[in-house]
Amino acid sequence: MRIVALETATGATSVALGDGSTVVASAARADRRGHVAFLVPALEFCFSQAGWRPQEIDVVAVDIGPGLFGGIRAGLATAQALAGAVGVPLVPVCSLDAVAFAAATGHRRVWSVVDLRRGEVAVAPYRPVPGGVMRDGPAELVTADAFRGLLESDPSQKLVVGDWGVLPEGMLLGIHGVRTGGPRHPAADAVMEVARGLAERGAFPHPDEVRPFYMREPDVRINWSNFRQEGPWPS
């Protein structure tokens, strides 16, 4: 199964092409604002490195969030255009899932963290299973204090991964059984692996059902009441 995976939900943007479980080409850049300018050249580079044509792919995978609003929109629009152009399924992947999947642990419960700014983070818990992890709780939008409360109420040995560096200094001190680790951000190769598992089970949503997973309203909203309602041509 040939998969193209796009990761643009955070400042660590990446693209990966995979055949089965093997990454055959990839490109990455750390830039919270340069998703659009990076994506198309990165895709062209990866297709050239792999020696593939777009018509030879089987699946397009994309991180739909949570994360940066602009990055999510850029990645999803590009993935939809590519999947639609070549007529292949589009598989959405949650950034929290991609971070947790890539975490290096064999026994600890994983807490995945993605920074959503405004003093809030998206978090979700996972339990390790053979070959990866499985979500065992809901994704939540919380403050740092609320996240500490979640960790304190979890009696298991825990590994916190992702954007834990944005939490207040010392916030995790004194919590039983907590360690921190990587990855710090979701990556396209992890998006590819999560999507491959979904694709092998035939978990292909209808294209109209693939939407951004923001978890809250955008930072900037248009006040449509300031605009006149008119037809396509002025009278």
C-alpha cells in the first residue's frame, strides 16, 4: 500500500511517502507559518526521490488536528486536492494519536499533549498494545492546572509526550509515576503508520466527513454583520 502522509498541524511540518511500513521519501521543516510554501515543493521532492507518480498512490493521509488553525487548513486542503485529483481515499489522523503512536514506551500509559495556545493544551491518554498504542480516554482541551489534575488522578505509571515543554516550569514535579519523553511533535511518518492501520481495516470516511479537528473556535473570526448581503453583482 502506497501512502502519502502530510503533517501540518504544528510548527514541525513534514511530508512522507511510504510503501507498506517503509518510508521511501520524506521532507521536514520547522516553521509555524510556512506550511503552504513548504507543502507543494516538499511533495514534488518526495515523489522525485521515490520515483513515484501521483497516479501510483493508494491512500492520502493527513493530520486534521488539533493544532495550528492555519496549518491544519493548509494540510487538509492539499490532501483533499491530491486525493481528489488521483481518485484515492483520504484518511484523517488526529495529531494526538500520531504523537502517542511514536512514543517510546512498553508499559507506561501515554499522555499525548498538543499546544493550542491561549494557555490551553489538547490531551488524550493511551495504553500500550502490541505494535503501538490505543486511545483509552477522550481528547480534552484543558489548562495546565486541569491537566495536572488529570495526571494526579491517574494511578498508573505515565509517560507525557508532545508539547509538554509549554507547561509551566515544575508543573509535573511531585506527580506519582510521571516521566516525560518524545516525540515533541507529530510527524508525517507517524501519520502514515496510523493511517495504514486504519486503511487496512477499511476505515475510509466519506470525503465530506473529513473535517478539521480544532477543539475550539478560531483565534480570529469574521464579523459577518459588518458585511452587506448582496447578490453576485452590485445594483
